[in-house]
Amino acid sequence: MDTDIVSLILFGQVRVIIRGGGDLGSGVAYRLSKAGFPVLIAELAQPMLVRRGVSFGSAIIEDEIVIGSMRAVRVETIDEALSVQAAGDMPVIIDAEGVTFAEYIPSVLVDARLLKQPVEQPYDAILTIGLGPGFTAGTNCDAVIETNRGHNLGRVINSGTAEPNTGIPGQIAGKTGDRVLRAPADGVVRGLEPIGAQVKAGQPVAKVNGAQVVAPFDGVLRGLVHDGLTVWQGMKIGDVDARGKEENCFTISDKALAVGGGVVEAVLSSPAIRALIQQGPDDNSRSTELP
């Protein structure tokens, strides 16, 4: 019997919904699922995923994606989502506004969209967790997880806010803002190189309405949004990694796993969630069961 499925039954009464299936949200989903919680990811109809090789939200475009040992599957309904969870997989649904949340009845809501501004949630879960700037514990969420690289990365904040948005991407192999690829114009993206490709400085890796996007230095193309996505000038659409390791493009990052670990801590240290776990499954709720 799959041990992941057993874990889902153990914590089946604590359903989790994650808003945003990008690389950080996927790290959270991976950690929670491995810890034994049933997870549903809610995404946009046209996900804006740069690191799509490690983003469960890619299932919206590709129907399914496997990251590590975990398979994510696009679903259309909550009933389908529950069936996918019972099979040990990760369901991903199109729902930007939260219209399906009341039907799903999540105990935990994690906002992993990284909007970096205050937001209100469409559903009042027992525990609401926000990732990074824009969230204040005790005001628009119950706990905040630090997303800024450094000593506090992944730390659970139960009062106050995360570190402010610097606007500068975290440093990787000595590169910061220069490792980010941005749209040179408004338009539609067409990729010229696959994620994981070794690229040279000045090499075209994508086009936006015919305008070229080139690699800023030698490295590996770590991220690039899906073909056909409509973007605006200056929008982040890709990422080059100077370390040049192809495997880094398809494995969840240290940052995403650290943030995911913080979410697991916030969930398991919540008195309300602990009480729910101790109560056991609610006979009046829809349960996640083995098929």
C-alpha cells in the first residue's frame, strides 16, 4: 500500500487549499502532502509560471506533471479532486476567485500567490497562512512564512509581518537582478529553448511579438513561462542559472522546501488544527478515502 495514501487518511479531516501553484506554492504542497495532508491547488486559467518545471500549477496547461515522486493532475470539479487525492496524487483546479472553496471545505488556506500586497480571502478557513510580504499575522492571516533568503527564511511569524519586498531577486551564484529575463514588449511569448538547456551570453531563448529575449550570461535556462502566455513589458518571464546544473531546473529548490517546512510547522503547531486532528474524521464532512 502506498504510504502517501495512508498519510492522507491519517490527516484526511484537515484539508488544505493552496492559492497559487508556482515554485514556492509547489514546495509547500509537496511538504504538506508528504507530511500526510490532502492538498488541492487553485490556479489561474493561464498560470504565470516561470519555474514551470517545478510548479504543480503546470498541470493546468499540460494536464499533469510529475515533480520528484509526486504527480499533479488537472481536475474540473471538487468530486474529481477528492478522487485524485484518494489515489495519492495532487489535484489542481482552475479557481482564481475561490468559488469552489466552500464546497471543498478546507481547514487550512495557504496563499502562495506572492502578490506582495494586502489581500482578502474568499473563504474563512480555520487557519490561514500567507507567504511573504503583504500579510500581517493577526490581521489578514493567522501566520506568515518568511520568504526572503537569509537567516529567517522559512520562519513562522505569528505576530507581525515578513521582511519587506526589496524588489531585488535573491542572489544565486553571484547573480541577482541580471539573472531574470523580462518581456521586452507587450505580447505573446514563444520559447526558443527548452527549460534545462545550456545557453550562452547573448543567445536568444524566447521571443515576445518578434522581439528577442537573450541570455544575460552563460548558464542553464532554469525557467521560462509557457508558450502562448500573454505578457506585458517588463514582466518576469524567465530565469538563467549561472551554476549551469540541469537537474536544478527540475527539482524543488532549497528555498521552496524551507518555506514549505515553515508551513508544515505552522499547521501542526496550531491549537485549532491539533484539536481537529485529535477529534478524528468528521462523519458529517466529505472524507478523503482509499478507492
